[in-house]
Amino acid sequence: MTSPEAKLVCRNVWKLFGPGAAGFLADHDGHPDAAAIAEAGLVGAVREVDLDVNEGEIFVIMGLSGSGKSTLVRLMSRLIEPSGGDVLFKGENLLKASQARMIEIRRHQMGMVFQHFALLPHLTVLDNVAFPLDIQGMGRAARQARAREMIELVGLAGKESAFPRQLSGGQQQRVGIARSLAVEPEIWFLDEPFSALDPLIRREMQDEFMRLQTVLHKTIVFITHDFDEAIRLADRIAIMKDGEIVQAGTPEEIVLTPATSYVAEFTRNVARAKVIRAQSLMLPANGADPAGPTVSARANIAQAAPLFLDGVAHLGVTDDTGRIIGRLDRDAVVKLMLQG
Amino acid sequence: MATPGSPALETNAAHDAAKALRLPIAWLVALAAFIAFWLYAEPVARAAFDYPKAYTVPLAKWISSAMKWLIDDASFGLFSFTDLTRFVSAVLDVPYRLASSLLSTGFLEGSGSSAIQIVPPLPWVAVIGLVMLLGHWLGGMRLGLLAGGCFLFLAVFGQWTSAMITLASILVAAPLGVVFGLLFGIAAWRWRWIERLITPPLDLMQTIPVFAYLVPVLFLFGFGPTAAVIATLIFATPPMTRIAILALRAVPGEIIDLGHMVGCTDRQMTWRVMVPAARESLMVGMNQVIMLSLNMVIIASMIGAGGLGFDVLAALRRLDFGAGLEAGFAIVALAIAMDRLSQAAAEKLSAPASDPATSGLFARHPYLIAALALAIMTTLLGYVVPGIHTYPEAWQLSTGTFWSEVVAWININFFDTLEAIKNAMLLNVLIPFKRFLGDLPWFGVAALLSFAGCRLGGLRLAALASGLALFIAATGQWEKAMITVYLCGISAVLAALIGLPIGIFAATRDRVWSWVQVAIDTLQTLPSFVYLMPAVMLFRVGDFTAMIAVVAFAVAPAIRYTALGIRKVDPRLIEAGRAMGCTEWQILTRIRLKLALPEILLGLNQTIMFALSMLVITALVGTRDLGQEVYIALTKADTGRGLVAGLSIAAIAIIADRLISAGAIHARRRLGLE
């Protein structure tokens, strides 16, 4: 199940709140059922989570409040100590790492963005962004140069000497993003980074986030309670409910084949055309016109549809190298879009 | 007594009355049982009325002998306990010497009367200049002028020398109090067991009256300014610890997560993340420590702190109103200057500091350079022009005689009126209430407290309340405790009767409230000693005087909590009331006061706590309660007696505090606010 390029792997990860949680898990061979947990007077915040996050992908964990998603992301970085299971980061079991080793890993390989920004109020934007580098012991000149670069990257140049309270919410979160990227982390945790922002700003920040990702190609764990946001950003989504992952897959898989009625509730109002990609709807390439208009296999149907306005009956579908690998028929597209 | 009639009818009526009063039947039954016990049980159960002497626990003796052992025999192997206390004194003596040399005595060679001054103390001009510079740096021109004006007042009215002695003690005690409090707070935040260890003493220290601290300190550290600094430290550190714990707790979880995520070590976590993130609240603690230190340094004049407090004390002893008032005003001036300066400092230092744009020593530290230049220049000039060094006596104004004349004039013209008021109060209210409380059986009171505790907070509270009452009775303090309860009770009721209407009136009028707020803020910054003088002036010594001083001191929280409670009521509810056609009176009584009830109860609680703490100090004007007991113990250096009386006061405070707090929680639940 573990793909070779998986950067972060969770194996049977549990978090139970209450006295004697670890011993209780061991007594039940690591797989207690819900009734046994309730009987022992424990609360199962995260239950039996298995997942792997691959190199360079955006892995979104989506769930409503109380579903355990924020706890899960803290288990992955060991901000919260799991009650049981394994968390492997680049093959190393974090739960067996010493405190000194954890500090080392967090200093150089992890970055995190917080829902309420978590900016230090007494530091300027520049010093906030440079803070993780300062903690590592980097010299003043070097860390400030690096921080300026990051501030430039998130589009806040000119605000270096402002204080957090002088910035808008969106700007504050840009600082948070710049700070988390300053150490060039190998894995980037974002805990509901845009939830505290106004809808318009949220949209803008999502676009900004996607722009950054095309430049940086980070391995990302992104937490959200907003299904639309998940669909928009994710390479893969895990949907959580009551501490468990109820379904994990690509946005298409989840929209097309929701595993439970709970998942179906979320997918009901999602416009299919915005989720389904050309590669899922394409037919074999025979008959495709190599000279005609083409569309990337990764593009979704809503992006491909306008190309039919020229009156062509089908589009060539290309892979990343530009090679034609299939064709997209107008009828199929129209049919899908009419379904909503 | 009861009129003949059908008993069934009577109970029915009682039931209805109970319902109308919304008093649960249980309370009435308990009260009736208590009254019956009080009226009829005396011949049968003497011991329930006067605690039997044979069973008195000689706690005072035990404590005294324990202290004696501590001083004479206790040893840690390499060094004895006395060595330890001497060492602490010696260590604290160093900064105190420095501060007092700088401000009042100058640096001396040799000791006693043969000492030769090598370097004189800072000239008065320099001190005022430094204070103005500090004020200007912290809060601009206005603050500079205010602080300078307050200090100039000290010089002009001849209080300079005493004020500088007081200031020296504070300059040593306050920073140390902040540092110790912060360190304790951090330790408690980091290690749970330390928190568990220090919480009970912290709670107790908040309720033990200040005098009670002085007795053991006097015993262990002797008489003198260093002992006063130690007492001040002991007094001012717990609130800082408490504030530090709360401030660190209030740091958002995400900030802590951030600290871990960037890989902070424990030390980096504390000093780079937690303390800076909590610094706004910590600064509030700093202000409190400074004001508490001032209060304590004044009171610690009883164990040799000297300074302004000693002037007030001496004036009180020889009933020299003029001198006492002058010293009192000087304390007020000092208090206002220190309060405003430390508040401005809190604001300035908790605001983020911007990068210095300019470079160069002079440009970066203009205030520091100016201060140094001022100190050096005035000191040098002081050798040439003595008036710069010591405030010329010819320029001094003394209002002492003026005030003495005012008092004499008041006494000549209003003696009869004042006397009449005092006597009427004494005869009709104070003395009957005192008798009433004195007559109550201790056992019945303990039982009633236990019942109240049970109803309001459950069995634990019941055990606590009755246990503490038993402690008071068993250590032989019951009679004196009842006098304390009587004075405190009457004063608290009066303070509430004055404070509630003012609070209600001010709450809905923004302009009035802003003025009232300034007034009560100022009242609260004044050391409690200051309140004694005017009361003694008008009414001489006695219970009535004590009551006036206590009421003046305790009225501030009654006003504050009432007004805040009413102002906190959700404006949408007021709007809803108005939309339903409530009159202003109905809005006040049916909505505002109802919902502000828990807050008002807390205010009442604070009023009682303030009254108790002030009551102890009024021992100086001749009360006969537990406070007097502590005061006598202090003059006789009788640790056991002082501590037992102090603990009894703490017991009263704890009973009142826990019962009222439980009542407030009860009320909040009933009102659906929780």
C-alpha cells in the first residue's frame, strides 16, 4: 500500500483522550471498536488512520469541526503525542525520535501555517518571517536576507517593518506562509489557513497558494472544513468524520463514487464539470486530429468546454509532454455539463 | 410569643411567605433552628456558647516555640537557619544600600556618626529632572510634567528626605518582586507539580492581612529597612506570580504550536515565545507589583522601613494631624506618580519596539545621555550652589500648622454635630450589632455556615466553612473574631449602600462614569495608611473612626463592580426591553440589575475583602478586634499570637469569599449565564 515515493506515512494512528489511553490500545491489539472506547470512558479524537502523502502532492484532509482533522495534522508533526500507531517521515519513525531529533526535524524539514496566523505580536513582519531561522541560530544578515526573499515571494515587499496588528487578515496569513517557507521545509502543513478570512480574500489566497505550489512543488498536507476548497486545491482528499477517514481519493473519485451517504452529502452540489478531468472522460485517441485544438489531460471539463465553441466535434487530449493520448467528444462533454 | 391560632394556617402562611420571598423552605428551617438553639439551648449546652477553655488549642504557643527553635537550634548541617536569614539580609542589603545612598544618604565611608560622605546623594533637582525625563520618554510631555510636579510637591512641602527613603525601598523591592513573580509563574506554568505546590500558599497569602506578615519577618530578619524590603517582597510577589501564570496560560495554543514547529528548545520556548507573547498581561502585573510595594513599604514602617510611612505612624501616635496629613499627601503624590509612570511603561514596553532608524550612540539613546548629563552636572553644580543639591529650607512650605488649625477649627465649630453623629451611630447601630454578634453561639454559627456552604457549593464547601469557624473558636479567637466580623460587616454594608447607588447612577451615563472611574482608580492606588488620617482627625480614635476609614477604602470595588456589571449587560436585551415598552425603571430593575447580579455579588465579595484588609490597619486607631491582636503581637514581637490572629482573619476572609463566590456561581447558573 505504501507507494515508494510516499513522504509521510501514517499507520494505524490513534489519539484517544482520557486516562490510560496507551495501555488501553495495547490491550485491544491496537484496534479497539467504538463501543469498547466508550466503555473505557475514553474519547476517540483520531481513530485508526492510515494514509500516505506522496512527494509533491497536495493532500487535503477535509472534515467538519470536531472530526479530528486538526488533531490529525498535529499527530503528523507530533505536536500532539499519538496514543498508538506509527508516523513515518521519509521512512523515519517520528514517534521513536528523541526530543533533540524532533527539534532537528522541525527546524529544517517541516513548516506549518496556522488558522489564526500565530504571528508573534512583538516582532515586525521581517523578524516574524526570520524567526524560525533565528531559532536555528542563523546569523542576522543571512536570516534577514532569506526573510526578505520570502516576503517578496508572497507579495508583501515594502511591509517588512510593519507589525502584525497593522496588517489585514489576508496579509497576516501571507506573513504566516512566508515564515513557514523560510526554512525550505520538505513537508508543509497548512491547518485551515484560509478559514479565518473573508470569502473574497479566501479565493484570492487560494489562487496565490496554487501559484506558489506551481513554483515550489512542496509536499503538502492541507486541512480544511470547506469541501469546495478541498476540491479546488487537492490532488487527493481524505474525508474525516468522528476521528476516522471515511474516504480517501482524488477529487474525481470522491465526486463520482462517494463511499458513504455522508460523503455524498458533500458531493451533491459540486459541479461535475469542475472536478472531472479530461483524462477521465476521454476516449482512445483513434481518429483524433493532430492538427486540431488540444487540451491537457489534467484540465477539467469546465476548462475544456469553451474550445468546442469553434464548432469542432472533438478535442485532442495531451499528456504533460504534449503527446496526444486520447480524444474528448463534444457529446460527452455536453452530456456531463447538462447533468450539472 | 406566637398569637394563638391554627398551626396549620400558620405554616401555610409561612409557606406562602417563603414562596413570595423566593427563599427555599430549607433556609427558613435552618434559620429557625438556629434562632431556637440560640434562645433556648444556653443552659443545656454551655460549651456551644463559650468555647471551653480546657479544649483551647494553644496554637500560638506552638508557633512561638517552633519559631524559637528555628532561630536558636535549626540547622542545615553546614549552616544554621539564622545564618540563612542573615545571608538573605546581607544579600538584599547591597541593592538597598546602593539605592538609599543614591537617593538619600550619599555614599559613606565608615559608619555611625563618624561616617564621612564621599559622594553626596543625587541632588533633588536631578531626581526631579530624571523623573520628568522618564515620564517624557514613557508617555510624552504631559506625563513628564505630572510626574515632575508630584516630585516637586514632595520637595516643596518638606517631605523630600522621607520620600526618598520610601522610594529607595520600592526601587529594590518592586523589580525583585517582578523578577521572582515571573520566575515562579514560569516554573508553575512549566511544571504542574510546582503549581500544585505553590497554589495553596498563594491563596492563603492573598487573604492573610499585611500586618501578619510583619511579625515573623520582624522575628527572623530583625528591625530595619532590609526586613521591610523582605516583607514587601513577600507581599508583592504572589500577585505577580498569579498574573504570570494566567498570562502564560492565556497565550494561544497556536503560538505554542508555532514554537514547537520551528523547533524551539525549552529555553527558547520560554524566553523567545511565551514571555514575549504574554508581555502585555505581564506588564499589568508590573504595575500591580509597584503599587503593592508602595502600600507595603508604607505599612512596613512598623518594622523599621522609615520614610513616609513612619512619618504617618509617628504623627498618628502623637495625634499630630498636620504632620500626618502632610505625610499622607506626600504618599498620595508619590503613589500617583508611580502609578501613572508604571502604567505608561506597561503600555510603552508592551507595544512592539521599532527598529532604531538612526545610528550613533547619541542619536540612539537621547534620554539616557540626557539623564547621565543631568545627574553629573547637577551633582557638580551642587558643590557650588548648595540650593541645587538640597532643597533650601527657606523655600519650604509647611502646611502642617495650617491643617492643624483646620482640624482645630472643625472641632471648635462642628464638635457637637460630629459627636452627635458618631454617638447616634454608635448607640443605635454599632453597639447593638456588636452585642448581637457577641451573643451568638459559636456552635450555632458554625452549623449555619456549614448549612450555607452545603446549599451553595456542596459538602466540601460546608466542611471548609465550618472547619474554619471551628479553627477560630478552638484557638480562642472567637470573641475578637466576632468584633472583626461586626466592624467588617457594618462597614461592608455601608460601603455597599453608598457604592451601589453610585455605581448604578454612573453605569448608564458615560460622562459621569469616566469621572467616577478616575476617582476610584485614584482611590485604589492610595496606600491604605492614607485613609486613617482624615478619619482620626474628625472622629478621634474608636470603632466609628475605624468604620469610616474602612468604608472609604472599601467603597471603590462596590462602585466598580456594580457599574461594570450593569454596563456589561447585553445591549440587545435593553433594546428588546425598550421594544416591549419597559419604562426606564423597569429596564433597570427587571433587566439590568437582574443580569448584573453575579457581578454585583463579586463586587460585594471584593468590598468585604477590602474591608477586612483595611480593618487590620485600623488597629492603629484603637479597635479591639483581631487586627489589634496582630498589632499588639507586632509590638511585642510575639510571632505565635500574631500569626494565629492573622490566620483567623484569613479564615474569616476565606469563609466570606468562598460562600459569596459560590453564591455568584449559583446566581449565574440560575440566570442562564453559564
